[in-house]
Amino acid sequence: MFVMMLIVVGGLFLLAMSCRVVVSTGLTEAGVRADFFESLDTTTTYWQDLSTRLPSTTKKETYGFLGSIPQMREWGSGRLAKGIRSETYDIESQEYEATIAVDRKEIEDDQTGQIRLRIQEMAGYAATHKDYLIEQLLANGESAGFHAYDGVPFFNASHESGKSGAQSNLLTYSATDADNPTQAEFRAALTQAIAAMIAYKDESGQPKRVTPAGLVCVVPPTMLFTALEAINLQLVGTGAIGAAALQNNVIQNAARVIALPGLTDASKWYLLKADVPIRSFIFQDRLPIEFQAVAEGSEDAFRKGTFLYGVRARYRMTYGYWQYAVRTDFT
């Protein structure tokens, strides 16, 4: 902006021109917010398929319905209402945040959009955070403190409710190399896991009647291509002269395959059922992700020359039905 100034020097009027510079960073809060949410919405995530979203309106939610749905019965003398079991599950929402601080000079000198790229990257981490939480629940599911609604670790050999008897979702399968199973070994282990899931009983001692559909194999990255080939190939076998001929793959397309980078144990993988109302994981959604900027015009920008960009949300990822999750460890 140019400002005209009238200066008197020795009785003469001189017209001087002063230049007042207003520096614009070009990073408006509205523009950065749009970048953030566009990246958030376009990031590939898996938690939507693996968990059941339940909205929350309080600090803590109590889940007493798990395992309490009765089978159909003859009418007989009338209805027989079934109450909620004593197995309750109290889950408190947690608060999460991520913030980056950017020096004003860094923004003024930015010619390549690096700041926006960092904000978009932060959006990617925010989007995949729920996947990370599922990774942690899977990896720690055999440990004390990571328990299902029945009070024992989520992956356990002694799940029992009512008349169900002891049941296990903690399987093993012998492999030539536990950290590098073959396609044939993975197919056999998958067959074993599906059979176990179908056989689980409810608290009345009746089969849960799980169908072999909507299945997802969640594997560590090192097992990804073995699992994909084991499930997706139409023909299997060696095909070598003198060996058994190639045969149809009876479990072709029996399950989707997802690799989660946080699964670091190369011998363990998980079979989940993802087409049921209450899945293996419950996403307790208290407050969605919000984006805030403390930037141009803020006190921090004026006093410290620092711009802040951050995200915040309140939610919790926890366990649902253990009957829809089987862990297999190659040994």
C-alpha cells in the first residue's frame, strides 16, 4: 500500500512517497482447513470395515448387551424376556491430539507448498489413527488387561459364557518356517480358522451360526503376498512333472486380505468377520476430528512469530465380539 506524505523543507513543499508493506502468507485458515479435510477424506483406512461405530454422548459408555441375544424359541406359554447378563463392559472415551508449530519466517519463505504438504500429512496420520488402535488391540490381544467382555484376554483358549463351555480363538498351525509360511500352509491355516469360527457357541450353548462370508484376513506386511496368492489363485499345486496336478483352489476368494504395518510379529495373522452388526471391534465415537489454526492475527503469531495447526478428537477403539476374531500363530 502506498501512502502520500507532504514534507516541508526550507519553505518548499516536497511530495514524498512512503511504502508500507503488508506481508501475506497466503495460508488462510479456510484454505488450510480445506486441504486438511480433503486429505483426511481421501486417505485409505480400514477401521470402518473392521469395527462397529457406536455414537457416544457421555464420558463413559456401558456395554451390557454383548452375548445377551437369545435364540428363537417356540411361543409355548408366551414370551420369555431375557435380561442383560451381568457381564458389563465400561468404556471411557479418550482424547487425542496432534499439533505442529511453524515459524512465521518459514511460511513467508515457502515457495513450494511444503507447509501445506505437512498439514496434509498430519491429516493422513489422523485418518489412520483408528487403524493404529486396531493394530494395538490385535497385537496385544493375548495380554492381561486387553480383555473381552467376558473378562479374559480377547484372544484366549478359555472363553466361556453361560452354557457355552470353554472355547478358544487362539490357534496355532505348524509351518516349515513360521515367519515365512507357504501358500499351502496359509490355506490350511485359513481353513482351520474358518472352521473354528463357525463352531463357536453362544451363552445358551447353541451355535452362533456364523456364515463363512464377510471374512477378512489381517496379516503383517511380510505375509501379504503369500496370503493374497493363497486365497486369490484359481489353481494351486506344484504343477511339476511327476507331481500332483494343479487343482482348483477351494478357498479362492474366501476372504479379503489387509496388511497392517503395525503388526510386526511375522508368524501371527488374524481372521475377522466384518459383515455383522457387532464386529470384533467397537469404535466409540464421542467427538469427531476437528481442525484448528492459530495463525495470522493471533497472539502467538504476533508475540512469538509462531503459527500453530492442530487436530483434536475424542473416541475409543475397544473390543466387541471375540467370536468374530481368530488369531493363528504359525509355529
